[in-house]
Amino acid sequence: MAEMETFSRLIRTHDQLIRSLDDWFRRIKAGHPDQIQCGPGCTDCCRGLFDIYLPDAVRIAAGFAGLPEQTRTAVRQSASLIQKK
């Protein structure tokens, strides 16, 4: 039981960190709109090889589980194609 509380605390702390980073990024983007041009379809900065840690994996898994089955199937198929390259 103590391990679950520790894990829950870790997830809460990670969520706080992500919210803090999101707030920071919004402030930077608002202050420099000509330098940061994120928008729908733009993924150049967001894609790349980077580590995914346990709290990230838990959030990704939870979000993925909440997607419609058709979307999850499409994502799996796309990932399978990428993996074959």
C-alpha cells in the first residue's frame, strides 16, 4: 500500500511539473510570438528522440486508453509502419 501512495505522489508531483512547464511555455510564447509559431499540424520542434520516463509513460498509457478504439487501432498501425523502417 505504501508503494501505491508513493507512486500516486510521484504522479501528482509530475503533473504539477508539467502544468508549471506549460504555464512557462505559454508565457514565453506570448512574449515572443514571432519566434515561437506552434499551431495545428506543426510538429517540427516536438518530434525527436528523447527519453520517456515512468510518469510520462503512465500518462501516455492513460491517455491512449481513453481514445476511441478506431483511433487506437490507427495509431498502432502507424507505429507498426514506423517501426518497420
